[in-house]
Amino acid sequence: MAKHIDKIKELLNKLDIDAILIKSKTVKKYLDTLTGSGIHLLITKNKSYAILDGRYLEEVKNKEKDFEIIENTPAKSKKSHFYIINKILVQNNLNSLGVEAGGYSIGDYEKLKKYSFNVSYIEEDLHKVRIIKDEYEIDIIKEACEITDDIFSNVLKHIKVGVSEKEINAWIHYYSLMAGANKMSFDVIVSSGPRTALPHGRPTDRKINSNEPIMIDFGIEYKNYQSDMTRTVFIGEPSEEMKNIYEVVKRAQKAGAEAIKKGALAKDIDKISRDIIVKAGYGEYYNHGLGHGIGIGDGAEYPYLNQTSDVVLKDNMIMSCEPGIYVPNLGGVRIEDDVVIRNGEGIPLNKTTKEMIILEG
């Protein structure tokens, strides 16, 4: 049974177009359909179609109850999927088609423009369809965050002097898959020592030394939905400056999470958190936005919490809150939770402590 088709149809009315063409894996997962690259979804105000080649035919018959299945294998029929889509639009007197920008190339767009209907690219509006989560989505993301907490707790047991960043990364993958994750939400970030000054430092062969930070940023994809959490831990006693940086980031993260409320302006929340870092003298070492939406997307979703975002927050939005300080040649700290707005208030979904964790070497 497909999900959220009603939201796509609401978008058709909002944009005053007759149909939308979808191909990306992200939106297909949101609709809970098959995600194969050879499947095109055409959704009109009255009907939905899945145009696909023969590879998917048997599988789609058992799953897609809300779509009319149209099999077209171009190698056999000598007709492109776009030819079939045009035929459907003509037969139903449909004159305008929105094309998912993230799913189709400029070349595809130009091919579609050769037909008689009007074609337009849709990007931001399609992202915004997913910005408000339903109860099903919230429950799954909450569960994904709980699993993420457990994974982190297990990984901590393996961190000691002499272990490499790549080994920590391997343990994250192991515990994630054992816990039921489909895959990681994104390429895991594991950095140590001075490399923690790299906000997106990927794991290397570098081995952990005493008295230095380890930054771990990861999330899992679970039942198609994602989590995202960052903690910075230490092997042995950190330097006084690193202790100070940690406390500044912790205050900024707490203030940002508490400011996430229904009716708040996204850029105002970013400013509340950012001002704490700036006033502590580390403003030049904070070079990204406060957060981004959490959901089904392969990457960040709406809303964005940054210095320019005018999004007004609403109930049932879920977003990360992840300020950081990154000082070259010294190290960095980032602390991140996923936060859901319920009954007007922001509620962190991650329960892992944000107090400084100092592991024995």
C-alpha cells in the first residue's frame, strides 16, 4: 500500500499542474514504492501510474496496489518511457507536467519538452512535501534514534589508545547492521586529534593517542528513515582549551535545542546558538548552519536551520541541532541531537549524554 500520495496530489493543486513525474529513490521510498532506477512514477490528480521495464514486473505486481502498472521494455518495444508518458497525458487531456528535478537530467528535461504538454522542473516544493512528519514517520525516526544511542554505547567499548579511526568506523557499521539498519544514513565521520578540526573528516588509518578528542558523527537508515547523531569523546584528560571548547559547544547545543519551538524562525534559532560561540571568541571557527531536517532523504531534508533560513517551524517537524567549533592544528568539538517539535515544544530524540565523556586509554 503506497503512502503519502495524497500529499503529492495536494502539491499538484498547489502548483496548478496536471501531473508529476518521479524517479528518485528518495521520493519513491517516501511513497513506499519500489525504488528501482527503471521505474518512473506518473501521478495525476485522478490516477497514478508506474511505468517500468520487464525486470520489475513480477515484483511490482505483488506490491503496487495503488498504481496502474504499465510495462515497457525499450529494447523490445523500441519506444522510450517518455513516449508512454506522453501517450497517457494525451489520452487524459492533461496539458502540464512537473518533472522531479532531483530524478531527471537536463537531457531528459529537453526530451520531454519536445512533446505538446508544458514541462516544468519541481525541486523545492517537492522537498517541502516531506517537511511535516506523520505519526508513523515520527515513531520510526524515534526508534532509529534509540538504536543509534545503543550503537554508540557499544562502539565506545572499543575505543582505546592505538585503535585506528577506520577500526572505529568498522565497529559502527557492524553494530548498525546487527541492530537492523538497512545502511548508514551517510558516510560515517570519525576523526581524532587535530583532525577533529575537519567538520567532515572521514576515517583514516590514524591511530588514537592519549589526551585527544575523537569526533563520531553517524546515523542509520532504518525502515527507510534516518537518524543523525554526533558526539565528541576524549581518551584521557583533554587540554584546558579543549575542555573550554567542549563546554561552549554544549551550551550552544542546549540553547539551540531549547529554542526549537512551534512558531520560531529557523534563522533566529541559529543565531541564539551561534551567539554563544561568537561571544566565547570562537565565531571564526564555526563554519556551518545549526541543523537540517531529518527524515527519508538521502542527505539533509527541510527545514534548514542557518543564518538565512526564513522557515517558520511547526509541530511534527524533525531537525538536527549540531553546533561545532573547529580550531586548526588543535581540534574540534561537535554535539548533535535530532529534535522533534511536539505540542509546540522541541524534544531531543537522542538520549546519549552530552556531558563530557573521558575514556580510559
